[in-house]
Amino acid sequence: MNKDPKIGIITMHKVLNYGSALQAFALQKIISDAGYRVELIDYIFPNKKVKKSIYSIIKKILLYIFFGVSTEKKQKNFNHFYSEFYCCSKQTYYSSQDLVKCPPKYDIYITGSDQVWNPTHIKNDNSFLLDFAPDDAARISYASSFSTKDIDENLTSRYAKYLSRYKYLSVREQSGKDLIYKITSKTAEIVCDPTLLLTKENWEELITKQELPINKPYILAYILRYAYDPYPEINKILNDIQRLLGGMRIVFLDWSFVNSYRKGAAVIKNSGPLDFINLISNAAFVITTSFHGTAFAINLEIPFYSVVSKYNNDTRMTDLLEIVGAQDRAISYDDKNIDYTISMDFGPIREKLSQFRDKSKLYLFSSIQNATK
């Protein structure tokens, strides 16, 4: 057994998404703080170059001129976070072929969290299934997600081939556990997202010098639309919560045209990962369709509602809410009759989250300790 193993984590660490950046940081930090040598494998995903049409270039210019929206400014904020908080491999890999041709060498390889096994996202890229690692390498997955209940039968053999090589398998939702058993007959552990491995105090320490970009009080709305579009139905929920909080201003994280001229609202543009934590931490209430929006509201103990779709196969949010005993905070975006409760008692939730965190850390570190035996 190697008493000082070098660990490489592969995950979607440089996707322009708050949750992706923060979960990568959190997993690396928790392992590093335990005394292990650990790096994020600097694999740039997605690596397909997008051709920019004249229309997209003009749209980009107009968005900046009229609304102050700049992908470059947002990317700069993310890059600052990467440089300050990531410890990456010396080599950067710009394609899955690069990884296979010249694989990074570690004693233990960990597939990190996020939607790394989502067939819609990864398509034919096997990098997050550790296809580039040596056949005899120690493989661990931590809180990896398929973000779906079903996988096309044509993909089953491919997933079975690579997942069977893992010594320890864990996911963040029940549907992922069911899929792994169906595909490999192996039993996976359900563990918490890496951001939940860090405590409320850990996250608050990061933002002590972070300037809040908006005056308090406010309701924070973090509404994603890539899995399903909750508009216009979600407007009723937003209006109802705003009314119950005495007309308090709604702050939308990330620009969208639909909310730019909304009465009693403001839009935060071009934010980085630390802004995301800061805005949730200082909110009076959070309304979100995001898994990580939900995770941070729970962890930072901010009253919230997680808006879900009855027709979506992604159960990450509802599974997490059930584990911490907050399933009543999930509401459907098109439900016409919601009996709202604004205040929340975080005592029982905090206790269940702490138990879940301890169980997850035990899995992670026992896996690392036993991986090379």
C-alpha cells in the first residue's frame, strides 16, 4: 500500500457554471486538508470549438451595449477563482484523445461530481469514465451523477465496461445507484455533493472579503432553463413569494431578457463563483431550479423553495431534500395551489445534513485509504 498516494480528480471543473466550479474546489479542498497530495486533472470540457456566426457576434455586442452582459467578464471572474483556489495538473488536456495519448500518472484516480456520467453531455467521451487510466489503476467515483433515470440500451455495454473497473462507486442520487446496479450488478453508495462536505462556516470564511453587489434585503432567484423551461409558470411563484415578503425586491442571478424589465427586481450580471456564495448567504429567501442553488441554500441555512418539474428525470434535488428532511421545500413550477411557508426551522435539517456529511466523508476517506491495497 502506498502510504502517500498521489490523487488525480477528473470532473467538469472549468465549465462556466457556479456549481461545477465550486464542487471541484470543495472535493479537492476536503482531500487536501486531510493531508493527501491531490490535483485536478486539467481536462477542458467541452472541447469542441463552437463556430461563431455573424448573428451570434452581433447579439453578443448588443447584449453588452444595452444590458452590460459580457461572457468575457464572467469568464474573467471564473478564471480568477480557478487561479486562486485550484491546484491543477501541470499539463492541460484539450481533448479526450490527448488524455489517452499521454495520460496523467496518479496512484488513485477519482471521478468527481457534477453530471460527469450524463449521456446527453458526455456523448462518446469516456474521459470521465477514466478510460485513459491504466487498467490496474485504483479508481474511485465520488458523488458522480447521471442526471437521468434511464440510459439508452445502446450505451449499456459501454458504461458497464468502464464502471466495472472502479473499486469504489458512489453517486449523489438514488436513480444513479439504481442505474449502476442495473448496469454492473454493483452496489453504489449515495453520498453528498462535495459542496456539502464543507460546512457553513467553511463557505462563509471564503467570502469575508467579498463585496456584496446589491443592497439587502432581497429575494434571490437562480433560475436555470437548460433541463426544462419553467417560464412563464414560475412567475406566479416569484410573485407570490414577493408578495408574502412585503414586496421585497427580487434579485435574479444571471441575466435573461425576460427579467430585465421586471418590476420590483434587479439582475446581477457577469458574476463569479464567490459572488454566487455571497448572494445566497445574504439573501432573505432563495427560489431556485438549480441543484447547487438548493445545496447552498440548505448548507448556508437560507429559507428557500426548490422549483422542480414533474416531467424531469433528474432527481438530484428531490433526493437531497428527502435525505435532509426538507422534501416539503420542493414545489412544482406549474402547481397552481401552493401552500407557502416562508420561515424554516433549520435545526433538524442541520442535524441530518451533518450525519449525511459524516457518512460521506467516511466513504471518501476509507475508499482512498483502501484503494491501493
